[in-house]
Amino acid sequence: MRKMKIGISCHHTYGGSGAIATELGKALAEKGHTVHFFSQAAPFRLGTFSRNIFYHEVEVMHYPLFDTPYYTLALASKIAEVAFYEKLDVLHAHYAIPHALSAMLAIQMLEDKCSESKCFKLATTLHGTDITVVGADRGMQDVVRLAINKSDGVTAVSGYLKDETVRMFRPKKEITVIPNFVDTSLFFRSPQQEIRTQLGVKDEKIIIHISNFRPVKCIGDIIRIFFALSQQTGATLLLVGDGPERSEAETLVRQFGIVDRVRFLGKLVDIVPLLSIADVMLMPSNVESFGLAALEAMACGVPVVATLAGGFPEFIVPGRHGYLLAPGDIEGMTEKALLLLSDHDHWLDSSEACVQQAKRYETALLVEQYEKYYERLLDEE
Ligand code: GMT
């Protein structure tokens, strides 16, 4: 496979699209490709120096006339500059806007400078809320459509997201599904007595949830499920992440009188030790294009109780890797979580099945799909 120069633009913030973009870039660099990251701040999973990785921080211009800083334009200029001097083959935009749009602008900026018809090929990966939330907004629809149609290639992280995109936007090009992935050499279950001691939890069962606490995550449902659970079994709820719904969740926890059983741990990057002590992951999202946190939990042997929504049914088989219930079915989710917590043999079978299932989404396999995808774009006229 030829070595490529690949630009990756992504959100640096705590969330699945930034995580996937960064892990992809790191894996590509590991395979000998040169990777240039573009974002507003260092992506949260970027980590330490690697010789094939370059990070370009996009600095927005502040000027009294500009009410809000123009990140889209600053990113476009940065992409154009780096793409020209570093001779990027591909720019991979993660999340339709603003990333694909900025790349599209950069291509136009370079039109007169490049000898070839196009300086670089633009691949865009749709991650979820760029379509289901932002794309559903009437004021944003046309700009999202433009970003999709101007990309040389578009991928989506699940069949569900592909279908939604086709239904909503009728894109001109075929959308390729390349699912989320997990590195099982890093995400695996290992004994973690120390972390139990630090958390002050002894032998009780651990329920975990990891997200950016946005409304789609239904954090309130997690608290209600856990409250119902806690009436019947001793357990601790670990909430990892932060976001707009956190205050309301904390209020609910106080109202239910379960403050001593719920831990708000904030944004953490190293989640493997916590997943290693967890018994069930709760993901009651009302929309979830894939659900990377669920896949990472499964790699650590944690069965998932989630919703029969979005991309979950594509990798979680109910009864084998956990359970899928209708969004908002608090009673059903409580019952299934209790089943996993109380039947140890069933939990063991599910836990092992989760580990096996996660291996089908191994980073190496999916990174290879992206490499082939880039090559296909480069071979196209
Ligand atoms: O809301 C999040 O989980 C973050 C969001 C993002 O854009 O960073 O995640 C989306 O992309 C992830 C990676 O492809 C998917 O695993 C998540 O399911 C998706 N989130 C939603 O669809 C709500």
C-alpha cells in the first residue's frame, strides 16, 4: 500500500467523532503514513509525540467587527496552507460541518495554485449528530447538503446513519459504511483493586455511563433507572464525562436521595480502569448513530443496556451482549440491568460474548478499510 499524506480535521472536544478521528490518525501514522491534524485545540486523545504526526492548531482571528470568531474560515486557510506546502493527498473531515465545508473552501482557494485538477481529495465521515441534530435543523440543512455533495467521498459510521442521510439529503454520491472501531490491545478487562479502593467501593456492582452529557444521551433516564435499581440491589453508578445535562442530573440525584451511590467523575481520558470494574453500561440515548462508548465497554467485557435505536442493533445482539429496549422504557432497562447483575452465569456469558464481538471491530481492520477508501478516491479522476 502506498504511503499517503493525510490531513484530518476534527473536533478536539470530548466525544466520539474526535476520539475516532484521533485514533484513526494515530493508527495511520503507525503504519507509516504522514498525518496532519487540524483542530481548535489538541484533540483530547492525541497523546504524546509521534514522528509521523503533525498537529496544526487553528487560531481564529479576533476583530472588533466580528461578533463571533470565524473558525470555518480560519480552518479553511490553515488547510489550504498545509495542503499546499505539505502536498496532502487526502483531507479527511470528521463531522460534516464545519470541517468538510472548510476543506471545500480550501480546495477553491488552491484552484489556481495547483497544477493538478485538485490539490487533494476530500473524504468526509458523518458521525451522527451532524446529520440527526444539526442536519435536521432547517437553518443548517442546505449547508450540510453542500458539505456532503462537495466531498469526493462520504462515509458514515453505521448503516442507520447512511440510511438517515440518504432519506434526509438524497446525496449525489454513494455513502460507504465504515463503523467505529476499538483497539483491543488497549481496551481489555484487567484486575483493578486499586481503583475500587480509591473510589471506596468494595464488592458492590458497578453501573457505568460515559458521554458528553448532551440531551440525546438522556442522562435523566440513567438516574431514574439507577434509582429503581438501587431500591433492589446495592450498586454504585459511575458517570464519566460532562456537559449541559450534568447539573440537572445532579439535582435529580439529590432529589432521589442517592448522592452517596452516584459518582460524577467528570471528563476522563483513561477510561479502561473504570470499564474494567464495571458490570453494566447504560446507554439510553434517544438517538445514537453508533455508540463508540458502548463498543469500548464491550471490549472490556461490560454488557450494555441501551436503546433499540440508531446503530446499536448493528453490533449489540439482545440477550448476547446486553439488551436493547425502546427509548424511554425505564422499567424495561431496569429489569434487564437487574437480570445481568443478579444472574452471574448469564453475566459471564454476556461479558465473554462482548469481548468476542468487539474483536470484529478491531482498529487494524477498520483502519485498513479507510486506507483502501482513500486509495480509491485517489485513483478516481
Ligand atoms: O454525542 C456524542 O457521543 C459525540 C458525537 C461526536 O460527534 O463526537 O458522537 C457521534 O460520533 C461517534 C463516533 O462516530 C458515535 O459513536 C456516536 O454514536 C455519535 N453520537 C450520536 O449519534 C449521538
